[in-house]
Amino acid sequence: HQERLLAGPLRDHIREARRLGSVAALELDLDNGYIGDFGWRLMSEAIRRGALLRPLGNVVYFTPAYTISDEELAKAYEVLEASLQTIL
């Protein structure tokens, strides 16, 4: 699923994608870095779309439950992609 984001229309906004175990992080290439309202705006848009994402500054973390289904994980990435397209 992460590969889809890296190959899609948002790839120009992603500075780095990393993963360790079940935790994934997407660092976005934004001028405001850690400060600013981007994280709050992204979280609000994601909640409006039905997912709770946890951005910290310009990094969006995925820490899914071990029991998450492939469909649920795909939905989370779809929400992230749509939310980013709306905000950016």
C-alpha cells in the first residue's frame, strides 16, 4: 500500500518513506516542517473521511493494530492520499 503512494501523484510531496516493523512514517516535503497547522489540517480532513491519522509536523505515522485487515489498511492509505490531495 505504501508503494502506491510513492508511485502516485503525491510522490513529489514525499521526502522520505520509512518503516520499522509495523510502524510506517511518511515524511512530507513541506516548507513549514514541524511547526505550522499542516498536521491539524490533515488530521481533521482524515477524520472527516473516516480515519484517524497521527501527523506530527510534516511526518504522518501509521501504527496499525496487528489485527488490521488488508482492506482496512488500504482504506487508511486511501484516506491519507485523498486528504493530502485536498490540503496540498
